[in-house]
Amino acid sequence: MVIQAILLGVAGLFAAIKPNDVSQYLDSVAATNAVTWLWTLIGLILIALSVHMSTTSRNASDPALRRAALVMVVLNAAVAYRVYSAGDTLTNGRWSSIGVLSFFAFLYAVTLPIKSIGIESDNVNS
């Protein structure tokens, strides 16, 4: 979760600072004023999400962390699907975004059944 938080923070900064470049990279729609505003807003939301994810991964109890991981499986898969089905041609930027999002959805799904060793680990008294 920390690695994706870092990546989301970097992507959010890039989208907030250079929204026209993000629109061109993903080849989604022409960079109008509304699209530029939307990418800036999305960038700021990604920054907030990255801070929340890093805090959750380090300070949450095991049940809360599992619920957050389950939400991230669904969100990563849904965003990957939306990027894929956005229309126009599938550029390298879109394929790489789809790949990264699908990879993180897979990682969260694989780690969900694993018993975590963290805040609420079992204490064995000898």
C-alpha cells in the first residue's frame, strides 16, 4: 500500500502541475479548459488519497487494513477498466496505466487472505 501511495502522490502532483501533459499522455480527450480543470482536481484528490493510504498502511488495525485493501482491489480494477474503455486508440500511456492498475489490484487481492503481522499480531507467552 505504501508503494502505491507514493506512486499516486507522484501522479497526483504531475496531474495537478501539468494537466495538459496528462491528457496528452493518456490520449483521452482534447485539453480544453474544462479538461485541464478536471485533471488538476483529480491530481489534488490523488494527493489526498496517497496521504490517506500511507497513514492507513502504517497505523490501522488489521481489520481496517483488510477493508482498505478490499476497496483498493475494486477501485484499481474499476479504474483500469474505465481507462481501457475510454474510447479512441489505446496508446502506450493508457496501456501502462491499465497494467499498473491491474497489477496493484492483483497484489491487493493476493495479500488479502494472508495473515498480517502488525498491530494486532498474536502474542505467544512462554
